[in-house]
Amino acid sequence: GAVVSQHPSRVICKSGTSVKIECRSLDFQATTMFWYRQFPKKSLMLMATSNEGSKATYEQGVEKDKFLINHASLTLSTLTVTSAHPEDSSFYICSASLQTYEQYFGPGTRLTVT
Amino acid sequence: GENVEQHPSTLSVQEGDSAVIKCTYSDSASNYFPWYKQELGKGPQLIIDIRSNVGEKKDQRIAVTLNKTAKHFSLHITETQPEDSAVYFCAASYGNAGNMLTFGGGTRLMVKP
């Protein structure tokens, strides 16, 4: 149980284009989903928290117009990186939680912007 | 906000030995402390967690201890195996709902056969 998927697992895009990453909870309904960013050999940095049907809450320093988050249902959240630049290249990971504390992570999406 | 420190950053042990990773946190209101294992190129996997009303929890070769007074918690892995090699992250909860996590810097564990 508690399986979270992400799609795509890897994506390469050109500078200036937008990329959408999907996060799905496969066997449970997630009241809250989280988006993290991870640089090589570094820890996870929380970007934003989203609850189904409401606007995402962004962490300080994260541009909400650049990283668009939509939480359309209890099993799906999407992160869109708009007008991507090489510095946006990173490993993006989502997690999902029930009303309890546990967060279950997806396998991550490696974004490379050329 | 919450701040979590994790030590050591790298740990090398011989197969069969024990490994201990320690974390400290700053917010006394934190009450949930999970540990995650992350293999290269993959997402973190929850391996064990502990809540503040418990001092110790064990699951086969893995155990976690919590000292709320000192605000530190530790992960203990016994009889290590090469497949235990990975990066381990501790985390502590924070936020009004207590469901947000601050992560430690990670420990790269290498188990030598």
C-alpha cells in the first residue's frame, strides 16, 4: 500500500519551454501533496504544499508563477515548470499523505533544461 | 522554523557491523520523526518512524530511539548488509497541522562486503 507514482521519470526540454510533472497516489486518497526539489548529493527542499481543491502554499523563495501547482483531485497533483532555464535542472520529488503524518514519496523526476 | 542536523554525513561499515546515525532538532513542538532510505536516482522510502509519545521502536534490524528532552533521535541498523548501502535522511515534523517535514542533510552509508 501507499504507492506514489510520478510521470515522467526523466525529461529533457529546451530553455524557455514549459514542462509538466504528474504525481499520483495509486492506492489511497491523499489529502495533502508536497513537492520537493533535490540537488545532487543534497537533502530535500520543500517547494510547496498543496491540498485538493485549494491553492498551493509555497515556501519562501519559491516563485509561484514559475512553479505552477495544481491539485485537481485526491489522487493527482501536477507541477508545471514554466519558461524553464538551465538552473531549473534538478530532481523533483512529490510526496502524498493521508490525514496522518506519514509522507510517501514518488520515484522522482529528473529534469534537464538545455 | 524547524532545523534538523544529521551526523555523520558519511559512514562506512563492514558487513555485519552496526550503523548508527544521529539527528538533532530545534522545535520542541515536533512530534513525528521519520527516517527515509534513498537509493541512487530514486525517491525516498519510509523505513521507520517514531512519535513523541514513544522512546524506542524496532522493526527487525532497524530501530529508532527518541530523546525528547535532549531533542535528538537516532537510527540503529544491526547486522548491516551491502543492500543497506544508500543515503539515509531523518526528518522532523512541523507546521500547524504537524504534517510538514524538515529533513536532515543525509548520511551516505556504505556497507563493505
